[in-house]
Amino acid sequence: MSKIQSKLNAPLLEVNKLRAWYGAAQALFDVSFNVRPGEVVALMGRNGAGKSTTMKTIMAMMERRAGNVKFMGQDISAWPTHSIAASGLGFVPEDRRIFTALTVNENLMVGQQAARLWPDGTAAPFWQVSQLFELFPNLKEMQHRLGSQMSGGEQQMLTVARSLMGNPYLLLLDEPSEGVAPLIVEQMAHMILELKARGVSILLSEQNLHFADLVCDRAYVLEKGVIQYEGTMAELNANESIRRSYLSV
Ligand code: ATP
């Protein structure tokens, strides 16, 4: 058992029979999975499989939803989004919501929350701006730049950095590699491994098996709002029929 695992005796995130609807159309069907302390878990599937909807449902951003979400042992299913975020569950949505009229530094300050403790009283991962600049050297060089003057990949990094200012136990990362340049994808992979090393757990939505394989421990594969497969990255890699059926590889 890792040092981080020993700090909690339950999974960090436990999702049970999650359902969600857009109007009358059901998008998730009894989705259940978990993320254990210290893990990087991939939520995989093609476009429209339900990855973003799963994250939005966990964050209580889907108006019509059902099922149960436990975070750090607490049932958060009925909590409003801001309380969930304040409890240490960070969310980086696909559509990078930075404040374009604010500078990089100002954007970071918006995300700032107090330091956190694990249930056993020891310190949870904590981020200072200087440490974030070590993780994202590009951002250091553009501290005073307005959000509107950054590229898509730079905005993506700023969104992740701003979420880290909240010192999350767990980060939900919605398709961090999508639509960004190869160099930034490489930096993203490095960043995720660094977060893991510092004790931040991650649920990563991804269609790209190569990227998931670089950084993840386990994967759940979604198709049409149903979990079709779960296994370690090594098991998924070895399973050609699942890869062919549900992933774009
Ligand atoms: P992507 O990579 O395209 O974001 P995804 O796996 O995240 O894929 P979701 O965005 O969760 O998939 O979509 C799941 C289903 O819900 C799809 O059938 C999609 O068409 C539908 N859907 C998503 N957003 C909306 C919306 N705002 N209104 C209606 N239907 C939606």
C-alpha cells in the first residue's frame, strides 16, 4: 500500500449507478467506477461516449441526474457544484474556462483555496505559485499576459494550474490532450506524472490510448453511456477486441 493509500481506507472517489439526461435523452446508464488514493485513472471512449457527461454529473453540473457519488467517504451527490469544488475535487473542463480579461497571475489567484489535510492529519498536496511555474515554465514567462492573448494549449495549462491553486485531492481532467500541439501534449503527460508523484489523484478523460498509456494506472471504457470494460492499462493494451470495438486506434 502506498503512503497516500494508507491515508484513507476507502476509495477517494466512488461513483455508483450514475445516470444523466439531456432533456429526454439519457446519456449515462448506471455508470459505476472508483479512483483510489494516488491513482491516475482513465475514462476512455470515442466522441460522444459520455466521458464529459460523467465528469459534469460528478460535479453536479447536469440538471437531470441520478445515482450516488462519494468523495473522501462523504456522499456529495446532492451537493451544489461550488461545495464540491471547495471540498477538494478540482475540475478542468474541455472548454478551458479561463478569464480572458485577466492576466495569468490574476487567473491563478482566482483559484486559490486554503491548504488541506488528509483525514489522518498529515498535509495533502499544496501548491504555491512558484511551484506551479516550475511545473508550467511557459506560464512563468507570461505572468502578466492577458488570457485572451494565449494559445489554446497555454490556456489549457493555465486552467490546470488554476485548478491546482485549489489544492485538490483529486483532479478531473477532461481530454487534456485534445486539440493541443504535440509539444504541449508531451508537457501535459509530464505534468500529470509530476502531479501523481506529488500525491494528487487524477481521473482523466481520453480517447487516445497512447496518451492514457503514458500516464494512467487503470482504465474504464465507455460506449453510449455504458461502461463496457475495466482493467489495468496493460490489460487494455493487450485486449485487441476491446480496443477495436470501443477506441479509435
Ligand atoms: P466528446 O469527446 O465528444 O466530448 P464524450 O465522451 O465526452 O465525447 P459527451 O460529451 O459526454 O461525450 O456526450 C455523451 C452524449 O450526450 C452524446 O450522445 C452527446 O451527443 C450528448 N450530449 C452531449 N452534450 C449535450 C448537450 N449539451 N445537449 C444534448 N446532448 C448532448
